Amino acid sequence: MVKQYSVLNQEQGVLEVVERQLSDLNLSPIRVPIDVERLGSHPMFAPVPWGYDHKYNLVSVLNPGASGKSLVFNGHLDVVPATPFEMWTQRANEPWRDSEWLYGRGSGDMQSGVAAMIYAVQAVREAGAEIRSPLTIQTVVEEECTGNGALACVERGYDGDFVLIPEPFGPTIYSGQLGVMWFKVLCQGTPVHVQDTSAGEDAIERLLLLIPALKDLEAELNEHHRVPPYDQMEHPFNLNVGKISGGDWASSVPAHAEFEARLSFPPGMTASQFMQMVSDRIESEPYTATSCHAVFAKQRPVVRFEGFRSEGHLIDV
Amino acid sequence: MVKQYSVLNQEQGVLEVVERQLSDLNLSPIRVPIDVERLGSHPMFAPVPWGYDHKYNLVSVLNPGASGKSLVFNGHLDVVPATPFEMWTQRANEPWRDSEWLYGRGSGDMQSGVAAMIYAVQAVREAGAEIRSPLTIQTVVEEECTGNGALACVERGYDGDFVLIPEPFGPTIYSGQLGVMWFKVLCQGTPVHVQDTSAGEDAIERLLLLIPALKDLEAELNEHHRVPPYDQMEHPFNLNVGKISGGDWASSVPAHAEFEARLSFPPGMTASQFMQMVSDRIESEPYTATSCHAVFAKQRPVVRFEGFRSEGHLIDV
């Protein structure tokens, strides 16, 4: 699995490995597509600019219809990019061992977990014990960016009373989760020759003015929106400007710039409420205009919500 | 020529068009390579991360060895990127006319000029007049990023007493020029999961701290380094952060970020003196450390000088 470098939209290799493994273990894998026709209107669906024709989740159902509480094993097959590769001491998708540890992108988060949950079933069988309760194995795509893979499984009814997710967190009962939102912020500029930079409008400079506006929102969340148990944590809501790009030439005033960011939000706040808060900071005059009215007078920046649109939740355990 | 979108390292199409034109007009084009073996040690050579095996300049020499002052017509064939294309109302490399004006990337800067200087020779001939003095036509690559094309021509002896450059500046006698320097600034970070951003070091945030350091240098140049005639101009030295990129994933603390910038400097200051000034601002503790010592304590940012390394000059006319 680690050898298959399963970043976004390159999941085919790892899906083939897992499908073959499930088949070899007589676990009858079912391909569960991410069907945008069905899921597109689901309130938890995360809109994305790519398509879903060529990827799917793999599900294996044991003892359907049996009595007793039902259990789901859920793990994801996708990994986040391992770039820049030159910061690795070895090849990122060539697994290696160092005494007890397996290295290589995805071995920690969470392909070891996926292997463990599948082989746990096999181990029980080989030990001669019988699994009688309903048990569903879900191996999903896009845990790292949308959650649309797991959503598709649940929406098709591959659900249960309990779920065990062998993410590398140690043995923990998860009773809550923050909301997570991804978004892009885009600015245009007016490109001119660098000889007279003041004649143009610098898209990178304009874009960078908006990071403080989002830092303000992050601070506001941490000051005024801490529902328990997050009131006990020092800084539960984190903004990450994870990717930036802008301009195309050192000697041209940049005409376009954008960043991609992730910001978490409290349980109880809906995704649409939070999207409005983000949009207000970026697109609405009362916020960004306070410090930089003139800069954005002619053309406002734009926010595009793509990827995670996951609301938080709290369960009373 | 405009149809050939001749951005950096895609100059082949326009070179073929111009070579054919020069041949058709009996102007016997000579290919002048950019020979790094010869030019690499030239003090004016601009080091670059790409190679020169597949591009060249085109030169045509009339009346070599004739008596009289010699004239050079010089024009460049390369264009700066026209991206983002969606800001164009028509296709950037599909020329179109609007009454008296020709549009399309390169038609202004400066392929009309190149066409005009070549056809000026032809027009004089067709008028029945004879050109008797030495005249060299130089059409060069990489005017927009290094100057290595024109340097190669001069180093091979394709030089003259006067030069006419039909850039779109109107009829002007150029008696001076600012120095121009390109450089990249690179920062690494420590990538971590966004759940605990404070555990990592954000390469984008680190990088952005360095733009004010360069703005300081720009201000210092404009305050304290204005030799005449630049003392008469409002803001002769301009910094342009023209390109930025960093990070690879909205939910990962960015591990790498860099920008490409251009900054001009006064005649009389050598390229190496100026490079030292830029390096000091970015890499040396006394400058960047004043405001952000802790951030750069473990790992300094790096400056890489690629592209323009052109000193300024002043000629007494």
C-alpha cells in the first residue's frame, strides 16, 4: 500500500492492492462509487473541482442482517502530498523499516491501520473463532480533503452502531470533533511593467492583506466560540494557509494570486453559518475595508469553498 | 511572429519565422549561440537554471569592414508570459487588429519593432538607395530575463558604434540605465498536521516576514543612492515580488515556500556589491533578526541569484 503513492486523484494503485487483498481473504469487496448525482445535494457533501468517475471506496460486509449491535471498521487509503521530496532522507513511496517502525508516506496515517483492521478479521478467523455480529469494513478515499468517500458509504447504508477507526491516535473514544472548512481566496491585479509598479495593482500584495483578516476570525473563534470541552483547550481553532501561488514572472506586477486555507470551527455552528463568516471577512467591505479600503475599492477578492465542508459534532457518551 | 508564443524556453517558433524572413530578404542570418563555456565567466553573464543547447540569436551583417561608423539594429524576440489567459478578451497568441493597432502578446514589446527594423533595410533597398556603412541586425532571445542573448552577440564581436533599439519608448536617446537584479528567496518549514500548527514551522509565514526586509532595502536605495539624473525621479528603484509559491496542501503546515523578485539598483554600484546588499537583508542576522530572530534562529532563508545580473550605466552624451 505504501508503494502506491495515493495522493488525491492518484488512488487507483492503492485501491487495486486493497481490492486484491480483500478478495484473497474472501472478504468480497464491493465498490462503492461517489455518485455526485446522489450525493451532490447532501448537506454534508463537499463540492470539489474534480470528478469521481474513476475512483470509489471498497466495502466488505460480514453477517448482514445478523442480530446484535453492528460494527464498522473504517480507514482511509489516501495520503497527503509528501512534497517537497528533497526533505525526505529516502524515497517517500518506497517503504523502509527501521527496527520496529515502518516508514514511507501513508504508513502512519493510516495504511498500517487499514492493514491491521483487515487482518484483525483474518486473525480471528484463523484463531478458529467465529464473527457472528454484523461487521462492515470500509476503506475509503478522500479522508484528507473532503470526507466524500466515507459519506458515500454511509449514504448507501454501509453504516453501524459503532465505528472503529485505527487512525494513529492511540486508544481513544472520540465523542466530538471540530468542524473543518477548506476554501480558496483569489485576487486579481492589474499587470504592468515593473518599471512603473505604481501604475499597476499587485495581486500578491492584495492577497497578503487578507491573511490578517482571517487571523482575526481565528482569534474571534478562540475567544468567543469555545463550547465545552473546547473551552479547556488552549487554541482549538487553527487557521492554516497551506498553499499559496501568484504571479508568473519576476519582472511583471502579478496579475493573479490565490491561497488555499483550512480553518476549524465549533460544533453547533453549521457549515453555512461558518461559510458566511469567512465570506464576510474576505468579500464584505465592513471587514477588509477597515484597513485597506482603497486597495479593494475597484475589485473585491473572491472566496471559493472547495473541499472540506464538515460540521463538528458532540456525542454524549 | 505574434502567433509564436515565445516565452522563455519556447523561442523556437519565432526564431524559425525570423530566420526564414531574413533569408527571404537575402539578409543571410547567422545563428549566434549562447555558449556558456565562453560566456559563463563573463562578469555580465546572468546564471540561470536552464540550458542553452536549443536556442540562439540571429544576426545579419551588412557591409562588414566597410568604412564609416557602424550601426546595430537590436531587437528581442522573447515575450513575458501572458498568463492568466482568462484576463485576455481574445487569444494572447492569435494576433488581431483594431483599426490602426495590432494586438497579441509580443506585438507591442517588441515584435513590431523587430519587423520594422528588418523591413527598414528592405525599404531602403526597394527605394533604390544603397546602404554602404557597416550595419548589423541583431534579433536576440532572453531580453526579458537575463540579457544573455545580446551579451552573446556582443561577445562574438557583433557590435557597433551606435545601436537603435525599436522598443516601444518613442524616439529617445538612451544615455543611462538602472541595474536590474533577479533573485529567489527560499524558506523551509517543518511540516506538521494542521491540528497542532504550533508544533510546526510555517514556511509561508516565514517567507512573508522577508518582504518587509526587501521593502526596507528598496526605501534605502531611493533615499540614499540616487545618482543624477535619478535624483530627479520620484521613485527610480522598484522592488517587484513577481511570483510566489509555497505549500502543497490546505491542511498541511507548509514545508517550503519561495518568491521570485526583481529589484533595480543605481549605476555605479556593481552587481556583486548589490548582491551582497540583498543577501545581507535576507540571510544575515543583523537585518532580518531585528524583528524575527526566533523564527529564523534554527534555519536561515536562502537567496539564489538567477536571471538578470545587469549593472546600470551612464553615458555622457
